[in-house]
Amino acid sequence: MSAPTILPTAPAEADAGRRNMALLIQLRWLAVGGQLATIGIVTGVMDIRLPIAPLMGAVAALIAINFASIALLRRRRAVTNAELTAELLCDVAVLGWQLHHSGGLTNPFASLFLLQVVIGAILLTSRSSWGIVAAALFAIAMLTINPTPLVLPPPYATDPMGLYLQGSLVCFLLIAVLLVAFVTRIARNLRERDAALAASRQRAAEEDHIVRMGLLASGAAHELGTPLSTLSVLIGDWKGARALAKKQDLQDDLAEMDAAVRRCKTIVSGILMSAGEARGIAPEMTTMRIFLNSVVADHAARFAGRLDFNDRFGADVAIVSDPALRQVIGNVIDNAAEVSPEWLGITASRDGDTAVIEVVDRGPGFSDDMIEGFGQPYRSTKGRPGGGLGLFLLVNVLRKLGGWASAENRDAGGAVVRIMLPLDAVAAEQEAI
């Protein structure tokens, strides 16, 4: 079975700010661990004396910033550019403080300012990025003012340049690894943000298309109302005419014409009711089981083949039935009946607080392009102008209700369209029945 394509109503927008804040937190935890390890190695293994109190104070400051950042992520949904800028400025200040108490610019780890500048250039706006550059330059300038020198023991005092080169190599490796590990993840966050923005623009365009299509449909429905009413009156007159009363063949034809006209009027009325927002016009108090049975019965009466309905919904719930929802589910059934005129299967089940409706057919199935673009307007296998609007309406009506739809091909042949409808979106105030 091919993998289903799921189109959520409102796919969660990528929050690049929150994820970038989380990356800064991870980077800061690595910095805390690396600094503690460095202090331990330098003082314990290399026997170089360091001012422990100010260095440990800087580590404590990084830990406090991290806990504050975690609290920020838990309280708020979005992280602003100003907040990210403030945190990077704090990192620059802490690094400058540590370097000031460990040799100043003679400390090879002064190159770590470059890592913060690069991260700022990727995460922040242009003005904020230049602010990080200015802060790093200011910190470097301050390191030239009376820094605390490192007192090297005899093994290293004879070759301080060799020790500096070794530290520079370690610093280079550290910067390279962190840049590859974190900058690539940051870039991925930004790509996901751009993808989310593109999806939002696409949804806005589709919703605008729905509005325009609804106006067109309601206008056409109003225009059709008058001629249909005229036809209904004329058919009634013909049925009552004495000259035609004894002609049974004509009476049968008139009865069929009358039924067809009444069917057209019902469709026109449905279009007019569904032209507004979902649940916004002519809602009806009912239950999910009654609603589903009504939809299935309506199509079973017009379907020449066999229609199997498997009700596995469980405990019934009171809902507010909307004509738009009924119409789009009916569109799915009609599409399946068109490609599979001999058999249809409909299953209603429940997944927690979500109603699951599956429409299965034995038709040719969906092409890969159809599955990939499931729910997009004018994508249809029927090859006629305007095709594909039924699934387009399905996806967008469900989107407004917080649900989604998926489509996949079956191994046994045919296809299945799966409708996921949150019960909260249609539930009435009554408890489960």
C-alpha cells in the first residue's frame, strides 16, 4: 500500500525562533561542560593557576541564562529577535569576562567570538547582527586593558608559543565542529520556516479561491432558481392536463421529469446553504450516527451497485450537522461511485476524539501525481474542465473544522479516502448518547 498523503487543516507553522533558542540553550550547555572540563584540565593536569572564582562565576551566569531561557520557552509561544539578540550579547559578555581573567588576547580561545558572530548573522536581523559584531569588537578592545595574565609553570613557560598554537588548534576544531553541527540545524530551521510561510500563503490563496467559488456558486444557484420553478409549474400543469391524463407513457415521463427538477432544486438549495462558512448556515441538531446513516442512505438510494456500510463508531455523540460537511462527504462518495459503479465500502470509526470516515472503492486508484497534490483545485483524473473541486472543497471544509483528509491506493486494487473530523468541532452541548 502506498504511503498516504495527509493534508492537515492547519499544519503547525514552523517556529524557527523557538527552535533557534533551543539550539542556543544546547550550545550554552556544551559551553558550560567544555569550560568546566577546561578548567579542570588546565588546573589539575597542566598545573596552571587560574582565578577560579571569576571563571566559575561566569559558568554560573551561563547556567542562569539557560534556566531563564527554558522558562521563557515554557511561558511563551514565540521567541522574538530582541530576545535572541539579548542572549547572544550575554554570551559575548560572559566570554569576554572569562578571557579577561585568563590571559586576554593571548588566550587562543579568543577566536570563539567568531562563532558568536556567525550565529548572530544567521539568526538575527541585519541590524542585530551588526550589533553582535560591534559587541564582539568592543569585548576584544576591552581585553587589551589590563587583562589577568596566565602564569605558566616551567614546562610551558619556555615555549609559550607552542602552547598557544596547541590551544589555537583545539579552538579551531571546536569552532569547526560547532559550526557544522549547529549552523546546519539553524539553516534547516530557517528552511522549515520558509516552507511554513509558503504553505500559509498557499492556504490563503486557496481560501480566497473558495470565497470566489462560493460567490460564483451562490450566484448561479440564484439564477437557476427561477427557471427550475418555472419548469416545476409547467410539469404540474402538463400532468393535470386532460389531453395528457390518459397517456400513461407521458405521465411516467412527466413524473421522472418532475423528480429530476425537484432533485435539481434540492441541489440548488444545498449550494445556497453551503455558500457561507462551515456551520454558519442552517445547522441541524442531530447525532453522528444519524448523520452518517442519513448520508449513506441518501447515496445508497441513488447507487446502482452494492454499498457496504460498516458502523464501528461506538458510543453516539450529539453534533451540529452542517450542510457543507454533508456535501463534501457526499462528493467523496460520488467520486468513488463514478469510478467503482459495482461496489463501494464506507466505514465509520472513532480514534479518540476524532471521527474517522473511510470511503473505499474498486476503481483504478489514484496516480502518484494525484496523491501528491491531493486536495489541490483542478487536479482530477476525469479529464474535464473544472474537475477536482470536490476534493478541494473536502480538504478546505475539513481544514476550517480542524480536521484533515488523506488518500492512498489499496494493495487489493482501488483507493481509500480517509476523512478525519475532530468531534469537538461539530459537537453539540449534550453529552454522549
